[in-house]
Amino acid sequence: MSISASFYNLVLNLKNIPGWRTPRKIVVIECDDWGGIRFPSQEVYDRLLRDGVGVTKGHFRYDTLESADDLEALFHVLNSVKDSKGNGAVMSAMTSMTNPAFKRIEENGFETYYYEKFTDTILRYGRGDEVMNLWKQGITSGIFVPELHGREHIAVYFWLEELRRRNKDLLLAFYNEVVSVNIPGVKSVLQGFRPEFYFDSEEQKESLRTSIRDSAFLFEEIFGHKSRVFVPADGIFHPCFESTAAESAIKYLNVNHLSLTPDGRGNVKHRLCITGQKSQGLRYYIRNSAFEPSSESYSGIGLTLKQVAAAFRWRKPAIISTHRVNFVGGISKENRARGLKELNILLSAIVAQWPDVEFMGSAKALDIMNDTNS
């Protein structure tokens, strides 16, 4: 084994040692970016690329709002592999509740942010009632469980600031209803304007607290119950927002092992977090596995299986991080086909290697951990 491989295995095991434990072999699939706009269509992506706008050339170029065909195909795969209790796999769909109301923002001279519920975006984009009906079917069957990813996957303050400067590339993206583009001169942490909870001054904090309250309210309005799990966009969060999240009925907060935290002066610092640590009424938890079959660096399920094995070795749930882009075909049907094929292979391999595995949504798994490790 090479030195780099040995070091990776060491890190893989070390990060699983501290925190909550369970003898049960639990697999949780957390899939980010539901609800949000990325690219409306291949035509829009090609147009912006042709005009020199800094759109991603990586796998997120395939990300778009889901169709009914996408959900039906995804649900088929989730239901096709059963765990030790006869249950299909569960996908926790981390959902951004809104998207920009582009026309209203423009009419206000980019001074004020306005949003529309993601359910309205789906209808406006012609996806139809069938998509939301499938969401409901997935929720009812227990295989597709929404949780909170924030109000919008956008660093609103900085996005509007750059629009007011009349940045040509950003305006061109805006008029095509695209937010996530890279702009020269914008600091690296803000490229794509994705981290909702980044801030660089004290006065920005209250609008972010409002965003948390809004997102929790909209989640309950749309889904009929409160979300207890919160995955902040891009893994950036600050402890100053913990009490607001807890007051909004959030119980579990996802961060990275080395969590990125704004220092309020334009930089970010790392703070060490472990699964189960408690603060301001919240329990933190860490993902310990990843599955990104549409990524250019993906080379099969081997790495994910190694991560799952390390989690189980240290009596941790395998909490697998993935993204919507892996399972949607609105821009590339081949992308969807590849992602679903690999998901089926992964789930089948997990069940074969660990016959006593249990598939669960995030909240259920975290409740078990909380109740047995308090």
C-alpha cells in the first residue's frame, strides 16, 4: 500500500472514532440540492458558455430541476433493493425552499431580494403537478424524505451587491435565470454565490436569522410537518445561528468534520466537530461517506464501500453524501442513466456485504443515535 493510501485509510478511520455509536448497521443517503435552480436547460448552459460566462465545466453542468421521469426512475431503484427488514432504500432529500423571483428583483433595481417557493418554480418551469404528486408519493412510501437545506442556496447579500455593480457576466446569467456562475474578482468562498450563511459583517446576521425562520415556516407549509434536520448550504455555518435554528424546531445540524465558519471579517476558519456534540439545543452530526457517480473523478463504488466499512467498523451509521445532479436527466439522460445504474450497484453491494443493514432517513437514524447515546 502506498504512503498516500495508508494516510487516507488512517484519516478515514480516525474521523469515525469520536462521537455517538450504535451496534446497528444503518445506512442513510443524504442528497443535497433539491428545490433549487442550477441550469434551466442545455440551451441556457450552452449560451452562457458561448458568451464567456463562468459556468461550471464540471459535473454540476447537468444539474437542473427534476422531471416526473427522473423521480419515477429514482424511486424504482430505491425500491428495488431491500434491507434486512424488507424496506427499500431511503433518500433524505435536502431541499432549498425557494428560488429568486427574478422579475421582482430586477424591477426593484436589485436592491431587495424576493423569492418564490420551489413548488411554484417547478410549475413555472413546466414540470407540472405530476412532479409534486410524485414527491408526495415518495414521502408517503417512506423512500423520499425531505429535510431542510435552507431558504435558498444563494449568498443573497453578495449576489445582489454584485448585480448592483452591473457586472456584465452576472447580469447575463441573471436574465437567463442562473445564479451559480464564477465571477472574476469575487473571493473564492463566494464563487457561484452558493453559501447561504457566509457573512463578513455583523449587520448581515439578522437577515440570515430571518432566512432560517422563513425556511422552517415554508417547509412546514409545503410538507405539513416541521423539519428536524438542517444541512446548511456548502457546509458553511456559524454558531451564532444555532439558537435560531433550535427555535425553528431544528434538532440535528449537519456540518463537516472540519466545519467552515465565517469569522465576520471576510475570512473563514475551521472548527472541529463530531457527531453527537451538543450546542444551543442542537445536535451536530457529520457525514462519513460520499457517492458522486456523475463526477469526473468517479471510478466506481469501491471508495464509497470503503467509507461505509470504516463507519461500521467504528459502530457509526454510514451517512452517505450525494447530490441531485447524479439522478436527473433534464440536461443529459445519459447522466441520469449512469447515476441510477451506479446507485443500484452500490445498494446491492451494501446489502450483499452487510446482510443486517438497515436503510433509514436522516431524522429516524439520528433519533436512534440520540436516544441511545444521551
